Amino acid sequence: MKEISENAKKLLTENLKKLPNAEKQAKDKNSTLKQIIKYFIIKDNISSLRLWGKLSENTAVTTINIDFSEAEKILGFAIHPELKEILSLKFFIEGIIDYADFQLYGGYNNMNIVGAFDKSDSYFKDDFICCGHFCNIGGAVEGFLEFDNDTGAVYFWDWEVYEHYKLADSVREMLLKADSIWSFVSEDELFPLEDLYEK
């Protein structure tokens, strides 16, 4: 049976106590993206503690103030409200959805925002991605996570086969469907939760 330290057990118990309220807030129709990311981070903390006996390094999400007017002037179009929300948060998370590993991150300045929309790179040979208003919001070993500024949908662009795959209709939907990358291991590799309740 897998063993973890007393400190890891304490952190695991704390995160398990936070989980129901965080889930309720994240799944509320009026939830903010920050609440959903915090919920994902709590799930990630639980998975990381059960597997490694320690917290993952990326456990913070903070709000930053960005004036999008300069970027919108350069781009020539309005930035989608959900994209503004994600770009105004500083965080880094790793997850898995439909067996596609991804990294998602925020915390941009105006020039980085403009650069994230630039699809002139030779990697982008998919007309769907090249011709739309797509913003890079993350990546993976074999591709990029792209946000469709026109619809709010999230796509995975695979640079190995030069094709795109729709992951979700929004970042919110993607994060609520996604799991921690640490959760996809066999049960015997994880610290059992029932051990926390032994007397």
C-alpha cells in the first residue's frame, strides 16, 4: 500500500474538505473562470498528493489588470469576453480531456496578446486555424491549445498531423470536463483516501 507523509495527509484532508464547496461554486451558472480554475487546482492538488505525496508547483491563480484597447486596436477586432477573462488571470495548469494532455495559462500583456493571435508561423498549415481569429492559450507536447475568438470554442491544433480537434464550446466547459494529468494512473499507484478516515 502506498504511504505518504503526515504533512501530505494533512494537505490532502484540507483539499478534500474544500472540494465540495469549490465544485458547487464552479458548477454554478454564474461562476467566474477564476472559481473554475481554483476548483480544477483543488482536484489537481488531490491527485498530485495521492500520487506524489506533494502539491504540484502550480497552485495559485491571481487576477491582473489588463487594458485590452491597444491590443484590440492592433488586431482590428474585439477580444471575446471569456478570452479577456482568461488573459486577466495569472496561472498555469496541466490537465487531460478526451485523452489529450494540455497546458493552459494566462497572464499576458498587450504585445503577448497580439502575438498569441499571430498564425504566420509555418506550423499552422490548417486553413481553419490560419483564417480565423484564433488565440494560443496553451499547448502540449504535440500541439497548441487554440481559443476561437469568434465562437468561444477551444480547439487542439495537432502539429504532427496538421489538424484541429474541437475540445469544448468554451474554456469553462473544457475545464469542467477535464481531469488532472496525475489522476490517470492505476489505483494501486495512488494513496487510498479511506486511509484518511482510519482512527
